[in-house]
Amino acid sequence: MLQQLKTDYNKTEVASIPRFQLTGKYAQALFFNNEQDKAIEILEENVKQASKLAEGKYAAYLYTVLAINNRILERISNSTSSIERAKLFATNTSDLETKGYVKYGEGWLAARNNKEAEAVRNFLQAAQYFDKAPPSPSLDARKSTVYKELTSIYANWNEYELQEKYGALSLQVALKQKDATAIFEAYMSMGYIHEQRFIQSPHLQNHRDLAEKYYLQAIDLYNKNKQSFAIASNLSFVANNLANLYLRFYPSSYKDKVKYYAQLAQKQGQESEQHNHIASSYGILAELAIQDGDFLKAKTFLLASLSEIYTEPVVDQHILLSIYENLSDICERDNDYNESLRYYKLYVETFQNIYNKEKLGLSKRLEAQYEKEKQMQELKNLQLEAQKKEQKLQLMQVLDLQQRQDLENLRLRDENNLKRLELSRMEGDQQRQALRLSKLESETRANEALNYRKELSYRENINRFYTVLMIASFLLLLVLFYAYRQRTRHMKQREKLHSLELDKEKQRSNIATLTAMLDGQEQERGRLARDLHDGLGGLLSGTKLHLSHVTEQSGPDLKGQLSKSISQLDIAVDELRRVAHNLMPDLLQNYGLEEALTDYASRMSNDNIEIDVQFLHYTSPMSKEQELIIYRIIQELVNNAIKHASPHQIIIQVVEEDERYSITVEDDGKGFEIDKLKNNNSAGLHNINSRIRFLNGNLHIQSSIELGTSIEFYFPKQTTHD
């Protein structure tokens, strides 16, 4: 198939759309046939040419393939750059299939970076794009790829029902498109799913038999379509799986089948140069020899397996671990304790390597989750600290202003006292001068001219004095006016502080009012539900019994009319019970949120709409108060979606994280413009926001026209109110 792809590729014109469409498949075939550098070279050459087109469809597709291949080669920075370019070009196309493929690429990279929740979100968005995209030759294959990725992640999460659901969807799509490679991979995936289910629950033997069935179907399909498989190592892989299944989980009468499929895997692995697969087949034959008591033959197989596994550039540590363990046991049986000890030390060293890698991977996932939660918590703490510091700074500014005002008042008071002292000194001087003048006038009047000049001089001094006095008085008035203005400003500051205290009190009052309102609403719902059920329900039931009694005593014509009335009464009673149940669901009070939402989804689902409820990692239930609020919020969101969006499917997802709960309600309806929602003061949105604020949570809305709506809100596990 690789040669055929190469021939088809060379026939296409350079920088043409047929070449762009074929480049991804050709590069993938090269990549999995140990020609990685050539695959990258072809992708980079074509993506440069595709980037020049106004239509971003082909550049987005090729950049996504390039990002995936770079990630496999551990070129992290190149992979990140390529997927960002793919996202940019995806905005320049209206092709839904291409948008879905870019989302698949984002999910694939997130899964390999241990961000599985983000990966699931991207894969589900990709599936939505593919469901809305028009049919194409590649659409079903891409759907199948998304389903396989979801199957793998749900397997890691031990979500067996979702794992089997998407595995079955992958097989269904592969059979529909009649792609032998896709069907083969789907058979392998389904076989592995049932094998793991049997390992988890050995008493469910049907899973073992189903695993055998799917593995056999995969081998049969491969034998019938050898020429169409680009990856020749598939047969050796599934043959090893089947041989291992017979060896470990079937009676000893299946030894011939174990040997047959192990030898088949060995032969096919040698043809495709898959040394890990050859090593696995030798290991299976060695275990078979150990069961037969032929330890010399088993040791020969194990040494051959060891030789094969070291031929690979990347050694499979798990196969190596099994080889060392069996070699150590065989050498110990032969009393070759030195060799046994040597292999045992190698076994311990390999085990430590595996453990350290697994611990490192787990630690990275936990560290990423921890850092995310830690950063969010630190951000909240910083916001609270900033608010406290801002309030403290305002208080310190007010106190500082008050202290400066007091200091200024003291300074003005000292200056005023000094002015008064100076004025008293001047008045004393004036009195002494008047006394001296009186003495001079009584002693001599002879020098009248001299006295006249002295009198003029004296008057000038007096005038100057009064001028100085007036100026001093004016300055004193200015000082008093300044003091008055400072006092007025101080009063305004006190009024501002008082206003801040009033605002805080209003906030406390609002919280108390909101709490009382929510309690009152729920009490009124409960009272109304009981009144409807006990009062009007009993009345309708009594009326029905009365009409039934009258019907038995009436003629044929009247019986028909009364039967119709009784049927209408049954409908009214059912509707009354449904309304009462929605007002106060008993399942929520008695069995919790999960049962209540599942029942609600079942009741709201019909032929036109499917409502799916998913609880992930939900191990620590919420309080009854929180469950009731969440139930009301989800009820409001689902009603809004049904009323305004006309969806075919609604997904309700409740996820428990380390420090919070995350709830998502998604639909595939009409969608809407977010900007219009901001100007819409609807009562429903106001009620939702009020309840989320009561939980100390946050609301996030995403919506696109004709692509549906995703509404997510989250809140901390421990919620307290002032």
C-alpha cells in the first residue's frame, strides 16, 4: 500500500489540491514504515504551499498532521507551534470537517500531555463538527479515530460503559465505510476492551469469549486484505494478543492454538521487522515450554527474546521485565545461582525503571492538576489580599490626612498665640510711648516746632502700626478660613468612611436576602407540590371514581362520552403528578442528585431529543442544599435549551475535582450570539446567576450559531456564607 500511495502522490501536480489531500495519508504510511524524516519533509513542503491559498482548509489539515508527527518524535516546541498554526488557518475556512479535525489534533496532543479532561472536551467538540459536516470520503474514518481516542481515555478512567459505547461506535463507522484497516483496528480495540473487562471481572466469562471473537475476526480480515494494509505489523500484534489470551485464560487443551498464534506473530514480526513483537512471541513460547517442564527449551526462547528486544531502538521495559524474571527462575531451578542472581538484579533494576517512569508520569499529571488548582487558589487569595490591602490603605490615608490636619491645627494655634503675644508687646510699646510723650509735653513747650515734628513722626508710626495690624488681621482671617476648609474636608472624609460601612452592610443584607429568597422559593415549591398532589390530585381521583360508577349505570351512548372524560381526567392526573414532581422531586431528597438528574433526563427525553447524564469521579456527594440548587440550575438550563435552541441532544456532565465541582450542560441546538445575551436581562438568567453566586461559583457560556451551546459553572466543595 505504501508503494501505491507513493505512485498516486507522484502523479499529482505540485501545489495542487489533490496533492494536499493525499499528503496526509502518504506521510502517515511513511512514518509507520520507519521513514519519519521523509514524512516530516513532505509535510513541511506541502504545508508551505497550502498556506498561500485564501482557503485555510488544507493548511489547517496539514499543520495538524505535522503537529501530531512532531509530538510522536518528541519535538514538543515544533508540535505546539504547528497546532497553533492549524487553529489559525481553521478560522479561515467554513469547512466543518476540517474544523473537527483540528479539534481532534488538539485533543490528541492534550491526551499525550496528560491533560485528559481537556482532551475529552476537544474530542467531543470534534465529534459535534463531524456530525454536522456533509458526507465525504474521509469523514467516517475521522469519526472512527475520535471514537478510538475517547475509548482509550475512558478506559484509563475505568468508565467501562462509555469505553464500550465509543468502541462500538468506532466499529460501526468502520463497517459502514468498508475500510479494512479501520475495521481491523476496531476489532483489535473491541478485543482489548473485553479482555480488560474479563481481567477486572473474571467471573464474567463472556468477555473472554468476546475478546477471542474480535481477535479472530481481526486476523481473518487481515488475511483477506493483506495488500491494503499500510502498517504490516498489525497482524503480529493481534496474533500475540490472541496467543496470550489462550495461554493465560483458557484451559491447557488450547496449547496448540497458543503455539500456532505465537509462531504466526513471530513470522509476521520478522517480515515487518517488529522486534518487540518477535520478542513477545518468544516469551509466550517460553512460558508454554515452562508449563511443559522443558526448561532448557524455555531458556533458549527467552535468550532469543532478549536478543530481539535489544535490536529495537526503544526497548519495551515490560517485556524485558518478564524475560529477566523467567530467566532467574530457570537458572535457580538448574542450581546456577550466580546467573539466577544476575538476572534477578537485572529484573529489579528494570522494575525500578518502570516504576520510576510510571511514578514520573503520574506525578506529572498530579503536578499539573495540583498546579492548576494551586494557581487558581493563589489568584483568589491574591484578590482577597489586594482587597484587604486596598481597604487598609484607604484607612491609613484617611488616618494620615486626619493626623496632618491635627498637626496643621496645632501649628496654626501656635502661630495665633505668637501673634497675640506680638500684639500685646506692641500695645505695651504704644502705652510707653504715650507716657513719654506726655512727659515731654509737660516739661517743655518751648520747642514747639520740634514737638510738632515729633508729633508728625509719631503719627506716621501710628499709621504704619495700624497698617501692619490690618495686614496681620487679614492674615489671621486667611488662616481661620483655611482651618475652616480643612475641617470641612475632614468631615467629608468621615462621611466617606461612613458610606463605605453602609455599603458593606448592604452587601451583608443582600446575601441574607438572597438566602431567604432561595429558602422561601423552595418552601413555596414544596407547599405548592403538596397542595397540588394532596388537594387537587385527590379531588381529580375522586371525580374519576364517581364517573366510573356512573358509567356502569349508564346507557351505551353516555358510556362512550363518560369514558372519554375519564381518559381526560387520567391525563390531567398524570400532568398534575409531573408538575408536582418537578416542583419538589422526591428522588433528590431520598436518593441524591445523581438519581434525580437521571430520572429527570429520562422524563424529559423523547423521540425528538435525547438527554444524557454523566457523573465522572463523583465520590464525595454534595450537601442536600447544594444538590437542590444544582438541580434547579440544571432544570432551568435544560428548559431554556428545549424552549429556545430546539436541540437533538443535551449532555449533562457532573465532574468532581480535588477542590471543586464542575457542571457542564451542552446542546447541539441553534446556538446564539454571546453579545446579545449580555444585554438580555431575563429572569431565568438572573435566577441562574443568583444561585451560582450563592454557591460562590463562576459561570462560563460558549455558543456558536448552528453549532450549539456549552454552559459550564463550577464552585468549591466547601461553601460558607457570611
